Amino acid sequence: MSSPISIAVIGGGPAGLMAAAVLATAGHAVTVFDAKPSIGRKFLLAGKGGLNLTHSEPFEPFVGRFGERAAQIEPLLRSFDGEALRAWAAGLGVETFVGTSGRVFPKDLKAAPLLRAWLHRLRAAGVKFAMRHRWTGWTADTGLAALRFETPDGERLVTPHATLLALGGASWPQLGSDGAWAGWLSARGVDIAPLRAANCGFDVGPTAAHPQGPGWSERFASEFAGQPVKPVALGTAGFASRPGEFVITATGLEGSLVYAASRHLREQIDRTGSATLHLDLLPQLTAERVFAEVKHPRGSRSLSSHLKSRLHLSPLKLGLLHELLTREQMHDPAALAAALKCLALDLHAARPVAEAISTAGGVRFEAMDEGLMLTALPGIFCAGEMLDWEAPTGGYLLTASFASGRAAALGLLRWVGRRHTLLQ
Ligand SMILES: Cc1cc2nc3c(=O)[nH]c(=O)nc-3n(C[C@H](O)[C@H](O)[C@H](O)COP(=O)(O)OP(=O)(O)OC[C@H]3O[C@@H](n4cnc5c(N)ncnc54)[C@H](O)[C@@H]3O)c2cc1C
């Protein structure tokens, strides 16, 4: 090992903690700085949803989830993939299991025991923690400069030998990651792709029942906001229809199926100002069967009770039809049957990044070397969700955060080694 050096890891989420572990194990003096009073707040929140740590699918499709950035994420995952993550958790005493969907969770579905064991190990390895230290950039915009931190005791300046930034994206800023770093890095010449909402909800555009939209009619929103639509299949341009579920919100939709399509929807809205979803409200029935049931004579029964008794259509699905179809379409059996199998829904905007599960955009890979060091700022490394990649939910976000934290730490160690050799 080269002589120990002081390293500032800024950001105590999964990426920063993984980096700190690698750096401390190599014998360096590591301090983790974080703006919040405690570590890993978003990780703990992920635990509320069962903590989907990773996914069990084979390597190639796993890497494919990173879309345009698959080529850059691939080497990081080669060195730390889903299996490695499971082994690492087991090493901390946390066994994992593969759920029916292939997603991997800790057996107790909690984040807190894992985080506790991890922090215990990091402290034992000598890692120091400086909480309530909000990094606000450098003392100068060029050249060698100290890191500035806002602390309860006023500003503190720190000049480590090397710095690893793992500041997260811009979603759920109340948990610490507010994306403010983008401005400070841009000011020093780092190329940043704009931070955008990923795995996010959307607002619906004008609907038949609320033509002055955006948003649902008041009646629909007040009756159905918060309710899940299931079973259902959802597709959009570039995203083949797939079964699952989503949730109605006050102004639109959110939930797993919408998150899965969110990149395609966001890109359509960017290109054309709106995006169209196609819903199959009866994915278990063929179009022929649906048409046969719709046109079955209904006698004196209302259309609603007819659809309810012939097709077991829920009040929410019925409400969606009333919201999105004209009166004429509702009373035309062919148009109604077609809509039940392929209901078009216009989306007008993605919800703000602050509400999203994750963030697209960030430090572009082209702004870093293969060790994740900023080429504009030698000695400064970046990892985690602050990098310019995005992926669906399913454990991919955490896996890439861990893997990039490890890769940036290894990059830092190589850089230190090279400098050490040069100085000898
Ligand atoms: C509700 C929810 C549920 C989720 N569930 C899952 C899931 O089940 N599976 C999955 O794979 N992913 C999930 N995610 C996403 C996952 O939690 C993130 O991708 C992951 O936490 C990113 O790790 P990170 O270390 O890059 O950033 P973060 O976890 O965001 O950590 C960044 C840290 O940097 C600190 N920080 C930021 N700015 C500063 C500053 N200026 N100065 C000092 N400190 C700063 C923050 O306080 C924070 O502690 C979920 C996200 C949300 C919002």
C-alpha cells in the first residue's frame, strides 16, 4: 500500500458508504461527510418498500436495463454485480431471498439492520463520520481549493488529499440529496446532463370529462385518487404493453407500471409536448370476448351495471372510461369494446424530480476517466445516482449505486498509487 492519505467521502448513501469501506480497508484515513444528522436516509426509506436490493436476472439483461448507459455501467457491474451484492449482505449477517418477480430482498425486508451492521463495520475499520456537514463547493473556482462545509458551528474548510463525491440525485430532497452540487461542479467545468425525474408519476392531459385540463375531473380525482388500477396492461411508443398495476393520483398516475415506462413517456413529452399511454383494462380477456360481452343485449339495465355484470368491471375502470371517452363512444359497442382493450390516455407532464423515485441525468461519463475521476478536477471522484445513468425500479438503482461507489474508490486507489510511484 502507498502511505495513508486523508480522503473525504461526501455523501453517506449506499454509494458513499461502499466507497468508504473500500478506501478504509486499503488503510486510508476516511471521513464521510453528510448534510443530514444521520446516515443513509434514502436507503432507510427504500427499506419501507421492502428494500429491493438487486435483481436475480442474468447479467446481460440486467446490464440492458441501463439503456443508453449500459456500455458505461457494464464494467462497474462486472466487478460488483447482483450476486456480489447478495454475498456482501450475507457477510454483514443479512440473508436475502429472490421474490416471485426475480427481485432480491433481505429476508426481513428491512434496511435498518443492514445499515446498522454496515456502520458498525465501517467504524471498526476506522471510518469517521462528520454529520450536519453540508458541502457547498470549493473556496475557489479554479486550482487547488479547500472543500467548504456549512455546519451548525459555522463554515468549516477541509483539504483532503482526495475527494469522492457520492451526493445522490435530486429526488426526495428532504432526505438530503438536493442536486445543488450540479451548479458547483458545472462552475468548475464539469459536464452535467440536466437532472430529470426518473421512475416518476405523470399528470394527465385534458380528458373528455375535463377538456379544460390538465388533470382529472374533480369528480374522478376525489373518488379514485390513491386507488390502484389492476389488473391492467400498459404500453406506449417504444415500450411494449405489459401487465401490472399503477395508482391514480390527484392529477394523474404513478406506481410500478408507470415508472417502468417513465423514460419513454418523458422522452415523448420532451419531443412532442405530450405522451400517449395505451391501457388494456381487461388483459385477461381477448378482444373478441370483450366485444361479445359488450354487445350482449342489456335489456333495461344501465350501461354501468351491464359492464359490471358481463365483464366484472370495477367502479374505477368504469370511472376511467367515463373520464376518457365521449358519450357517443360509450354508447357505441364497437368503440367501447375497442377502448376496453386499448384505452388511450394523454399525459401532459412528468411530476417534479423532487417527487420521483430516482434521477436521470448527472455527471456525464465523458467527464470522467475509467476510474470515475473528473478529468476537469484531478483527485475528485464521483459515484452513485449523481452519475448520468437511469434504470427502472427492481433493485437496479441500488446495485449500480453500490457498484459505482466501489469502482470510484478503486479508481481513487489506483490514482493514489500512481502519484505515489511518481513522487518516489
Ligand atoms: C421512496 C424510494 C424507494 C426506493 N426504493 C429502492 C429500492 O427498493 N431498490 C433500489 O434499488 N432503489 C430504490 N430507491 C433508489 C435508491 O434509494 C437510490 O438510487 C440510492 O439511495 C442512491 O444512492 P446514492 O448513494 O447515490 O445517493 P443517496 O442515497 O441519495 O445518498 C446521497 C447522500 O448525499 C448526501 N448529500 C447530498 N448533498 C450533500 C451535500 N451538499 N453535502 C453533504 N451531503 C450531501 C445526502 O444527505 C445523502 O445522504 C428508492 C428511492 C426512493 C426515493
